Amino acid sequence: MTGLLFTLVWFPLIGAAVSRLAGRMNWFLAGAGMNGLALFIAGVLHIPLHAVLFVLGVAALVIVVAKLELPARPTLKPADAAIAISIVLLLAISAIKPLDDYDGRAFWLLKAKAIAHEARIDGPFFHGETAVTPRNEYPLLVPLDAATVMIAARDLDERHVRWLYALFAIALAWEVRRHAGPWLGALTLWLPQIAVSDAGGALTAYADIALAAFITCAVFELASESPGALRTGLWLSFIVLTKNEGLPFAVVLLGVSVSRLRARAILAATPLGIAAAALFLWRTRIDPTDEARFTLSALPERLDRLGDALLIFARHAVAFPDWGLFWIAVFAAGAFLAWQRRWRPLLIGAATIVPMIAIYLIMFVVSDWNTADLVNSTAPRLLTHFIGPAMLLLGHASREND
Amino acid sequence: MLRLVRETIALAPLAYEERRARVAGPFYSSLRSVRAELGANETAGISMRDTRRDVTNAVFANYYLYPHRTRFFGSLDDYRVMVLVDPAHPKRLVRIDTARTSEARLMTYNEVRHEEVLETPIVRDPKPGATALTDAIVPMALAIDGQPGNAYLTDGVLLSDLDATATLTFFPTGESKTFALRARQPLVLRDVVYQITKRLDAGWLRVSATAPVRASFWFVNRGLRHAVALPLFERTPPLPQRVAGGERFWILNPNDAVANVAVDGTPHSIAPHSLTQLPARAMNEVTADRDVLAFSAARTNGRERFNFP
């Protein structure tokens, strides 16, 4: 219970402070992102993490109390009953059912435990001196958030952080609700891949939903009437530090931001640049272990596999048990927006989805893994990353006009 | 979702650790026991029987045991190499062998070694010798490791026409173990020295049975998957004994008192019940004031060849 209370207070508190400084952002996601970003940069600079947490907490409290401004109470809609039911179910299941997924335990939470235990991000654990450290170079934003909860609970047990992952999904749904409408917000939490998948769902400790949530925030920010450069930059920096896929995503979104922010895109690039530099600097200090290997030079000779990879990926997109009819609806929404000549959401959505799918397909092909095995084992959860731009298309298509 | 809700409702009345044991199965319960047994600063080697098959459980053991220090060992030889080069090597192994059990077991290297030895016998169809004896000496008995990849041990088989017992005494330490023999049913003994001593050691065996038994024992090199039958001695050969030279030369003193021995005129004192290695020559002539057994061994292409008087 300590973990739940702390998670419900700490991250929204940090997020409220960030919102106060940068303009309106999702409190939970901004808090989780800023907490991870601050701890990661502090870790790279060898500033003690406990001290950073203390300063972060005090600063957030001061900023929030100095000008307390609660967001407007949302008007509840019938669809919110569906969101409420899924929130209750996700939190109840997180509270009761212990973790049983693979990546969450094998990689992500092991890192969180190590960070909480050593209070460092390049300590003995990350040099393989204390335990086996699979995927040693994975970005650490979500493990840093989980470690924060463990530090607060003074216990490395996963039970304290189970909520964190469900709350990422809930915050994602809330963001979709705010920008694309209550029914799409409700749908987010009822998509099987997000609600119940044991490989990347809200009840696991994977980082895919956190990444999807940050991407969603960035996409909606860029699609808004007056996108903020600092807010966009912060979302992009969180994206980079969440998963390996985050870097290309952030670069693609930075490209999209140029069309929306113009010269202010440089301001958006600043936090992204700092986060990326910190990530690369950190990686020079630790040893890679069993990271996935990609041989880009092999692409010309493996181009013939591209068609198969696309076909399998597309098959997963329309696999009813994982995604229902969601991606078919997204495709139809895109076609509808094109027919209606509503270019802005269509271009932002497509400019995010198309290049990233192309990058994923190329990575499938140049990976040292068997292409079909890799696509089959990752496609359902990789599709989660596109939920933001997909909801943007659906949201706009479901409105009469923009 | 409905399945998850049903599962959650069933778990709800249990304590968290019980829920985790229910969800993660006996593997998690066994890791709890392992964690409780490990010393606060003890490093645990996570030893897999088959890397491909057992790596998932090894990864989860790594997770659940943290912050205990852990190291992965894909094979026992990996562990032996580490023992040779790193004094801080783990003293105990968390054994993951999912073909045998889904549970993780905290074991010593010797226990794991013995378990592996029993899995793949080198002497596949052990046949007892032709002569029935009630007392006999097995001149060499061992359970030791050579360079990583090599392991030496002693296998045997005993057969009696009557129900009987056979006591095997390992010397020079004198530890013994008694085995029940059922009439006309061969008793196969794998890694017999470890069975008696529960450690790695080298020496010789005395077999004492309550009824005549036919027996055979083998010197086994597991690295080469090679076994050599050892002769059994009801009594030591008469003195002087002439033994063709080998690379190694031994004198076995089965007596309770020191044996004063001369090998090619050079005097040696051989402690009671000991198997003493001496310099080998092309031909070794042995005299002594008591019964002793001299023999030598040479290795050709790694295969052992013994010379007896």
C-alpha cells in the first residue's frame, strides 16, 4: 500500500510542478518522465540519487504550493463509466496478483532493484559484478521511477511498484480521453494488448505502455492548436530514455515538430539532445551484455525478407485477440480524413506511424534473430507504441470537423 | 480479463508471498528456501544443467535472489574454470535442472557433479567378474577432477547368489558404507567413492561381504568416456613384486602398521592403509616387511593402462 500511495502522490506532484512551469501536461506522465529524466542525468553526473529525490520533492512542493492551480474538473460522460471500471480492475489486479511476465522480471525490474539498492546507474550491477545483467544498455527511465518507489518503500520487493505500470496505462487512457474523446479513452484500456497481454500489457512491468504514453503526449501536443516547444521537448526526452525504440521515435517526432514549431523546434530539441547525450555518455561507462544485434550493412542482401516481415506485422495488427478491429478502424479513419482533406491530423499521424513502421521493419530484417520469430514475438506490443497517432486519427475522424 | 479477474479473486484471501508462490509455482517457493539458506554476503552460482532449457529459470532466479550476488554457470566445467582462476568463486550452486525438477536447489559442487555422473554412465552394462570372493582389495578408487573437462571416478558391480551385505571401506580414511545385496540381483555402484565419502578423494577400497560375491570395478575417465577394469585382489601377490614401469607408480599398504618397503633397493616407509605414489622406473622390484601391493599406470592418448605384478 505504501507503494500505491507514494506512486499516487509523488509522480503527480512532480508532474504538477512541471505543468506549472511548462504549461499543461498530464501530471502523472510528466511526473514519471521528469523524475526519470532528473535521476538519469543526476546518475550520469554522479550526483547522489537520494539527494536528487529530496530536492525534486521539495522543489515540486514549493512550485505547486506557491501557485496552487487544480485542473478544471472534467465533465463526466457515460464512457467514463467504462474507464472507471477498467481502472478499478487494473488497480485491483495489480494489488493482488504478483508479477509473472518475462521481460518485466528478467530485465526491467531487476534494473530497478539494482538502482534502488546501489543508488547508482553505473554501479557494480551495471558492470556485471553483482548479478547477471541482461540487456544492460536498456534506457532507464521506467526502472528509475520504479526504483524511486522502492527507495520510498525501503524495500526492493516488486509488490510496491505493481501500480506504476497500471497507472501508466491509466494516464495514457486519460490523455487519449482528453484529446480524442471519452469513448476512445475508454477503448484504450479495453484493448486486449493493453489490458491483459502478458507481454507488454498494463499488468506487466514492460516499458512499452510508458513509451506509448509519452509518444501519445508528444503527438497530441504537436497536433494541438498551439503546441509548446518546451513541452514537446520534454516528451521527446522522456521517449528517448524509456526504450531503445524511443530514439528513432523522438527523431521522427522532432522532424514532425519542425513543421509545427518552426524555429522553436530548436527549443524542443534541447531537452531531447541533453537526454540523448546523457544516454550515450552512460552507455560508454557500462558494458553491453546480450543486447540485440542489428547488422545494417546486411540490409541489401536481406531486402527480400521485407515483404514477409510486413505481412506478419500486418497480420498481428489485425489479430483479433490482441487488437480487435482497432487497426482496421485506424486505417479507415486515415482514409476518411484524406477524403475529407483534413490534412493536419492525417499528416501528423502518418508522419509518425509510417516512418516508424518502416524503421521497425528494417530492424526486423537486419536483426540477428530469425525475422519471422522476431516479428511474431514483438509485433503485438510494438503496435502499442503507435496508439497515440492512431488515436489522433480516430479522434479527428470521429469529429464532424476540426 | 474475466480469466484474470477470476484468478485475482481466488488469490485475494492469500498472503502476498503465498500468492506469488501460487503464481510462480514451486520454483518460486524453492527460491525462497534458497534465499533463506544463503548467507547475507554469500555469492550464489546459478548452475544450469542445459543452458537452452534452463536459462529462463536461471534468469528468474537471478531476479528473485537479488540483491544476493549471483553468477551464471552454463556447465560445471565453467564453474571449475572459475574456481581455478577466482578465489572469490561461489561456494554453493543454485542448481537449475528443469528436466529433473522445476525447483531450484542449493547444492555443493560435489553434489551436482555426482548427480551428473549418475545421469550418463560410462560403463553401460557392468558385468561382475567370474570369481566369487568375500574379501577383496580394489587397488585404486577415486572421485576426482582433472583439468576442466576431465573427471575420474570408480564404478562397480556386485552380485551374490544369496541375500547378503557388502561393506565397502575407503582407505586411507577408513570410511565405510554397507550395501544390501539381493540374491542374483546385481548391485551397480556408480561413483562409489563419492557414495561412501560424500567428497572428492582418491585411495583404495576393501570389499567385505557376508557371502561370496562376484564383483568388478572400473577406473572411469568421464572426459574421454573411457573405462578400465581394475583387478580385484583377495590377497596381495607374493614378494618380491616386479612391476613394469609406467608414468606413475604406487605402493598400497593394506595393513594396520607401517610397511618398510624397498623399491629397487631404495627404502620407503608406507603408512598404514595408504596408497603412496613413488617415482616410477622402467622396471620396479619391490620387497617389504609386510604384505603390500605395487602397481603402476601409464596413459596413452589419455587412456589409462595399469600394470600389476
